[in-house]
Amino acid sequence: MDYVIIIISSIFVNNVVLAKFLGICPFMGVSNKVNTALGMSGAVAFVMVIATLVTFYIQKLLVSLGIDFMQTIAFILVIASLVQMVELVLKKVSPSLYQALGIFLPLITTNCTVLGVAIEVAGKATYRPAEAAVYALSNAIGYGLALTIFAGLREQLELSEVPEGMRGVPIAFITAGILAMAFMGFAGLA
Amino acid sequence: MIDKKNPTIVQMIAVLLIVAAVCSAGVAAVYAMTKDTIAETNAKKLQKSLSEVLPEYDKTDTLTIKTDDGNAFCYIAQKGGQTVGYAIKTSNMTGYNGLVEVLTGFDNDGKIINTSATVLNETPGLGQKAVEPKFKDQFKGFEPSKKTLKVKKDGGDVDAISAATITSRAYTLAVQQAFNALQKHLGNKVDTNSGATSSANKNADEREIENDK
Amino acid sequence: MSSKLSILTKGLIKENPALILILGMCPTLGVTSSAINGLGMGLATTFVILLSNVIISIIKNLIPDNVHIPAYIVVIASLVTILQQLMAAYLPALNESLGLFIPLIVVNCIVLGRAEAFASKNGVVDSALDGLGMGLGFTLALTVLGAIREVLGSGSIFNLKFYEGDGIIGFVLAPGAFLVLGYLVAVTKKLSKKLDKKEE
């Protein structure tokens, strides 16, 4: 597999948020400010790459034991413990970032991006570890890109006049729709 | 009883262990219950796809053909001891949503009998149209040795689904992979010596093939 | 009795998990390209919420506070795995079209959310009703969203084609999902406000 193809297609063409609909909850939740969005993306990228690599080997183990039906349970436990670790590390290393991400850090566990990408990679039998890591990283970058662009748009949106019924979540979804349309233009790249 | 507010480490570990054990037991029980049904459902699905792409047969041999672009899984259909056709399952990741897996049936001359998508998770109303006759039927009777297995946009002879070139390309690529695998299996004899898939040829090639049985 | 009924019905509109609480967005957007998929996903999620609510309300007193989240996640993940196997065995076609989103029910915020906010504080019957109500509300939202997208995008409803030829393809694709959901949320907000006024 060509790394360039993996990178381009997972960042732009099959963007994890705008084409695959993963990780929408934090997409709506933390995307009010560009700074928070960046922090969240960093945390997700870190967890995602490690989680994908760990689950990559766990999948091999499960298959060799013949219990790959336990995949979902095993993966979610690994991800949940990883998130706890990241939380502890972040608390020590960067208290301000820890403050900013607040409630959303534990929520990475229930961020379907991480589990979704891990399961996707596990399903790609031909992937080697390096490809799995690149796939995870580029998906995380795609996630960060969508989140940051969206946060920028929403910062502007707060200043504009929106009909009462559409304020808040509805207009955010419409904006996301238009953003998704823009990203569809990248489909030609693949 | 367990102190909910200030449990000891032992209590915490014990509770988690018990929860995990009970849950795993439940999952394993359901797995044991559904295992046979799942296998049956999958076998039925495979039989249905095979019967779509192969002429009438009474038994199939299976083998894996190793090619440059991954492994192809091959079903050799036999009737009364005679080989009547080959169904080759190939996949690639170039679909709009990644994995596309196609079962392609060939007759002994290397002509395509029919194709059937075994894994196709494309966009409904666009790429998913690859399962409809309008797209699929053009492969019936297609001779890859005479025509080019590529969409017309890329200079081939396959009509792409409108607005779903990516899916059409992926599907066509899978069919091409199947043809490559068949050629490798038959030792390139289909081109020059149409129909004469002599057993000598097959035997000569058998060494390269990792038999799956 | 009326309080029991209100536990069941509040999930439909007033506290609809998808359209008012904005939870469980991934499957809401991801699988609703047709009404059947929306309905199937909704019912699959209902199965998990209902059972996880019941089980968690039974075991809530046995789980120490500081390990309750991992314990709940194990319960939910097991239920999802059981669901995966049942669907692979008996509903293979639906299982395939829902694909990745079935294992992702584990991380659907609605399931853990209800376990944490309701089942861990209430009795078995109430928790079951709450799970059922929330599940059905989610199913309703997904089915309506799927139906709208299918009508506009494919010219059919529940796979019954009423319009020959192509629909507006954009509605089947990602942008249509966001747009339709945006308008649906706005409409539901309005509806729930009206309901509130009536009650006053």
C-alpha cells in the first residue's frame, strides 16, 4: 500500500468526521474555539495512534486464539485504559490544556473515532504495523483539520445574525453540511 | 458488604473481575449458540454467489492463488470430474468506502460468466448501484483477453456507473485481479490456447500454488 | 402511573436523545441513508440501552463508585458483542449494511449516558421504561431522518421506489445528512417548546 494514498485519502477524501461520521459528539461539543479544538485533536491523535497499534497486535492475538468475537470488548477496554493514562500524563505536563479540555478528555473513550479506526484497521488483514500507524495518524490529522476549520467557522458564526429557531445546534449542523460538501470536492484526488 | 464510597483495592479488583467473568461467560454462551447459524448463513450466502457466477456444478475444489496484488481465493467448479469453471474471489481497498470484494466466474476459455459483489459498502444510490444489472451485466461474456478491463475514462471497455467512477474502477480492478489470478493459475495458457486448459498445464503450475485443503 | 408513562414518553420528543440532547450523532448521521437502515440501527440501539439499563440498575449497589465506569463499559460491550452475533446469525443483510456502526454502539454516548444518569439511581422497572423510551425516541429520530434522506435522495421510501430515475444524490451523501439533521433539530426544538407550553 502506498503511504501517500493512505494519507491523502484518510485526511481529505474519506475524512473521518465529514465523510465517515465518526466522532461527531466532540465535533459539536468542543468546536466553539480554535484553541480547544486543537488541544482535543492533539489528545485524539495521541490516543488514536497508540490505541491502533496496541489493538493491531491484540487483534492478531485474538485471531490466533480463535476468539475474535471478543474484539469489541477487548478494544474498548484497551482504549479506556489508554485514555486514563493520557489524562494522568496531561495533568502533570500541561495543566492549562488539561483545564481547557476538561470534561471531554474522559470522553475520548466514548469518541467513536478511536474505536472506529481501531476496528477498521483490524479488518484490514493486509496492513503492516507501519501502515496501521500511518492510517491512524492521518485519520487523526483529518479529524483535527475538520475540527479546527469548523471551530473557526463557529467563532465567526457567533457574531452573525441567525433566525431564532436555527440558533445553536441546527445552524452548526448546516455549516457542517456545507463543509462536507466542500470536502467532497477532494474525491477526485483518489 | 461492599463499601460503595471507600472500597478496598481487593474489593475493586474482585468486583471488576466478577463483572468481566460473568459478561465473558454470557458472550461465550451466545457465541456457542449462534456459531452454527452464522456459519450456515455465510455458507448459504457463498453458495448463492457461486451459483450466480458459475455454470451448473456438483462440487468445488478450493485453493489460494498468490499473486502480486494479494491472495485470490479460487473455487474450481467440477461436474462429473470435469472442470466446468472457476470462481475467483478478489478484493481491493480502492472503493469509495474502502474494501470491495468481488467473486468473478470464468468458463474454461477465460471468458467471464458473471460477477457478484460479496463485500460492497458503497454509497446507496451511487456506488451501491454496482449490484444492479445495468452495471453488472456488461461483464457477462466479457473476454478479458480481447478487451480491456478498465473503465472507459481510463481507456478501457467498461461503462462506469454515472457519478460513481471510483466504485466502478474498484469493481473492475477486482475483476482484473481475478483474471490475473486465473492466468497465473492456468499458466498464461488461456490467451494463446483458448479452451485447452490441459491437466498437464495445471499440474505444472500446482507447485506454485499453496493448496488450501 | 402517569409518572411511569412520562418516563417512557419523555424520550420520544421532549428529551429525544438524538434531536434534543444531541447524543449518539455518529450512527444518527452515518447509517440514515435509508429508512430501513435508520429503523434497524434504532432498534439495535434500543436492545442495548434497554438491557444495559436493566442490568446496571440490578447491579448498581454492588459496584464501588470509583470503578463503576469500567464495570458499566464491560457490561455494555458484552451486550453489543451479543447483539453483533445475533445479527450476524439472523439478520445478515442488515448487519452488513450497518457495518462498523454496530460495534460502535459501545461508544454511543446515549447508552453510557442513560446508565450513568438514570439506571444507576433508579429501580429496575423505571430503568427499563427509561431505556425503552430513549431507545424508541432514538429509533424515531433515525427512521424519520432516514426516510427524508431516502425520499429526496433515492426517490423511494422503505425501499419502495415511487420515482424512477436518480434522486438528489447529495441527500444520500454526507452533506445531506448534516443538512437534514440540522433542520430536523430545529423543528424538534420548536415542537418540544410547544409541548412545554401546553403543560404549563
